[in-house]
Amino acid sequence: MEVEVPKAAKKLPYVPTEEKLKRYYYVVWQAKNSQDMMIVKTLLYTAVRISDLINIKLVDVDFRYCQIRINSGKGKKDRIVSFPHSFKEMLAMHADSMKKKQAVYLFESSWKKK
């Protein structure tokens, strides 16, 4: 018996227009909340998953080599991601401000939660 199973049509991913991308990046780069801006920039520069991002500890960031260690990421695997040298100073300033608040995580709320 030959039975053909129809395949579901695959949708192409949404690709924003160049104008929408420009507006998006302008809003991100001009953000008034510095932590929100750092979160978005870190996501863009490192391509880490959100679940990985919230688990980054301050000790996981290596400013010397511009790398972040991801511990127990997807599949319980450890990995290292790089970030651009041009982002190093801004990320270091954010990390310093978090250390002054005695934070453990790179991105932590005022309630000491990741």
C-alpha cells in the first residue's frame, strides 16, 4: 500500500525591512534603561539563548579574552561565546556596577533575582 502523507507547508521566516531594523537598532542604542540596553546588546553580540543569558554569573565573563562561559546550556553542555572588543568597555562598566551592588549574576534585578 502506497500512502502519501502530505507535508505541512513550511513558512519562510519573517524578515523585517531595512527601515524597521534601523528603527529597532536606534531604539536599542538610545535606551534610557541601561540594563535593558545591555541585555539586548549582549543578546545581539553573543547570540546566546535567553535561558543562557539569565544564568551568566559575573565570574563567567572574561574581559581579557572577550569571552563569556556558558555553563550547563542547552543539552547541559558548557561552551564559550565571544563578544566584540568594541563591546568590552561597556560590558565591563555594567559588570562593575553589578559588583558594587553585590550581585552574583551579570543581569540581576533589584530583588537579587536573575
